[in-house]
Amino acid sequence: MDIGSNIRAIRKRKNITIAQICEDTGLSQGFLSQVETNKTSPSIATLENIAEALKVPLAYLLLKKEERMQIVRRDERKMTTSGTEHLKVEHLSSSKNMRMRIVEIPPGASTGKAPHAHEGEEIHLVIRGKIYAEQGEDSAEFGEGDSFSWNACTPHLVKNIGNDLAVILISVYSETEDASDLL
């Protein structure tokens, strides 16, 4: 874990000197310098004091880089296609176990010829259009603003039953970190 680098980056971003942190915490400049260069590991109590002086939650100091906020700008989104109908998929953002996508389904198109199953859970929000969704013995029609969710291990299918392009926001949770293509 690279706590020292986190502390230094936050301190510099906030234009706080080592001397100011030491004044607020009672730590010596030498000790804080060793903490920032990861040459010593501070106690939890010391980290709490440093976090307070930096005006950040203690937990924020402990986050790994990949656990911090990830930003995907609109023009940087990854675009792929999915299924036999080559549905357009915009990859909005993801974390270790969560992925958020916008899927465009042309009129009459679906997520596949037959219901399919995979690991994980999904939540769908219909942004535009009219769709039909089925999972096992359950089925329903949905319009703009409607949402539904399911455990994806049961075979499921989503189809555009309207005359216009359907757009669905889908969040997928999976235990597997490499589950980027699940829909």
C-alpha cells in the first residue's frame, strides 16, 4: 500500500506544507517526510491525525489508486457491439465488480435469438423506446422511465418491440473482475 504517496499528493494538491501538517498534528518534519516516502508506517492514530489535518476521511488515505474515483469523459467511452444483432454498447464506467453501459437496440432487435444466462446481477432503466423483457417464466413490457432487475444466472432476453430505437441504461454486478462483456 502506498499511503505515503497518497498523503503527499493530497498535501501538495491542497497547497499544504509539511510544516503546516506537523503544526496541526504534533509530528516531526523528519517523521512526516519518512511517512510520505513510505520509509515508515504510521499507526492508525497517527493516520487519523494526518487525515484530519488534510481534511480528508481516514479511509481516503487507505484507498489504492484503482479504488479511487475513475472518470470516463463522454468522448473517451469505449464502444463495442454485443450479440448476434450487434447491439451498440457504450461503456460508461466500471469498478472492480460493477459495470455501467448504455445499450441501443434497433426496432425488432434483441439481446439474442434465445434467452441466455451468465454470472451476475443486472439493473435496467429504459431511457427511450419500448421493450419486452423476459426471465424464466416472468415477462413484461417497459417504456421510458421504467426499470427492472434480475439475477442474470436465469436465462433472460430483452427485445425492442417499438418502432424507434430503444436505449437502455444497464448496470451489471458480477463477482468476477473480468466480466466486461456481460449483458
